[in-house]
Amino acid sequence: MLRKLSIIAAVAGLAFAGQALAAGHPLPPKDVKWSFEGPFGKFDQVQLQRGYKVYREVCASCHSMKLVSFRNLGDKGGPFYNEKYKNSNDNPWVKAIAKEYEVADIDSETGDPIKRPATSADHFPAPFPNEIAARGANGGALPPDMSLLAKARANGPDYIYSLLVGYVNPPAGLKIGPGQHYNPYMAGDLTAYWSGSHEKVPPGGFIAMAQPLKDGQVTFDDGTKSTLDQQAKDVSAFLMWAAEPKLEQRKQTGFAVIIYLLLLSGLLYASYKRVWRNESH
């Protein structure tokens, strides 16, 4: 009898846990077809340039990208790569972009802290001097660094794209506090804020960031229509490049290694047949 009660309790516990997990489960990210997918995929350089502009004009006001240097923009596979400039520090587009920023430095004569125009060797500067200032400007929330965001989140660019285009009006019955925004692609558990049936808790969670993009917010230099969808795709691709700038080289190396292993396997098999051809088995 006790054994049966234990089994029933365990099943009930698993069912309850399943309901709790379901309540806090966001919508699965949209499946976007990216140029860099697959074993032979490559970044679309023009898309990366548009994505950089979205980051520069919108995202950079709150989000840092401290692991990326300006010179990386001119590396092979990057948004401003030009084969004429093997050393990306010599790339004039990279130099021009760096000069648009100011970075903290020390006066070599007085030792006083100063601001100077960035060079291609500098990293992207943070928009806030410290974490306290960042939280203070964002209602207590800390905007994440975007250097590795596309690799740190499951489904990387798909997730970022889905989150950016996924803002919708909250369903009736969902209580939203000040500084919060509903997004069905954001992880969270809304059970405590939902006045309806617990079996119909809406998916997603709250996010401190208001919808950052809208149609026409950024003007693209190549004439591409600046829709919300296009901006979200472009900046997601750019963040994927920032997180894995050597993606194309890695794929090329992997392909070369596979070819080498296939040739080596053929040679080993031929050697085996030659060495043992006169031996009985």
C-alpha cells in the first residue's frame, strides 16, 4: 500500500513540475534562414554592415561590446573587410569608424584621465562608466554585453531576432509592473502575475528593455528598406559575427581536415592491401 502511495505521489510531483515548467516556457524562437548556416555558409558582408549600423545607432546606447576591437571589423569575413588591406589596422573604413568614438585614457604628461578619439586597436567603449551607472540609467536592470550574446543564448541569432520582433500587447489578465515589458520569447514564469486560469498562463516573461526597433528607425546606406524585420535580422547577423568572427575560417579548416582524413584513410587502406596481399587469412 505504501509503495503504491509513493508511486502516486511521485507521479503527481512530476505532473506538477511539468505544469510549472510549462508555465514559464517561452515560445520557441522563429526559424530564420541565415547565409552563414551549414558547412559552407558565409556571412553576408552587406548585411553585416547594415547590422553594425543598427548596433551603432540603437543598441550601443545601452549595450557594450567590450570583447570586440575596431580592427576586427576589417578582418577577413568582417563587415568592412577589404582584400587590399591585409592588416585591418590600415583599413580606412575601420579608422573612420574608430574616430567616431571616444575612449578613456591617461594624459602621458599630467597623469590626468582624458578622453581621446579611438584608434583601430581600441575595443568598443562601454556606454556607461560602471555597472551602477548602467543600472541607474535602466531602471535597475543591467544591459548585457553583446560581444558573445549570440553564442551565450540558445539558438543564438534566431533567439535575438525573435525577441526583437516579438514585442506584443500583453494579454488581458496579466499584471505588468513599472519598467517591465511583455515578450513571449523571453524566459520567465508569469504565473504570479496572471489572474486567469493557471492552465492558460501566457508564454514568455518580462523584459526591462522596451521595444528598441521600429520601421524606419535606421537608414541603410545600400537603399535596403528599413523595416523592423530587416533591422532585427541584420543586427542579429552582426551579433553572430561578433560572437564568432572566425566562423568562415573554421569551416574552411574543418573541410580541409575532412579531405585530409579521407585521403589518409585511402592511403592506409591501400597500404594494408599491399602489405597483406600474399598472406592467407
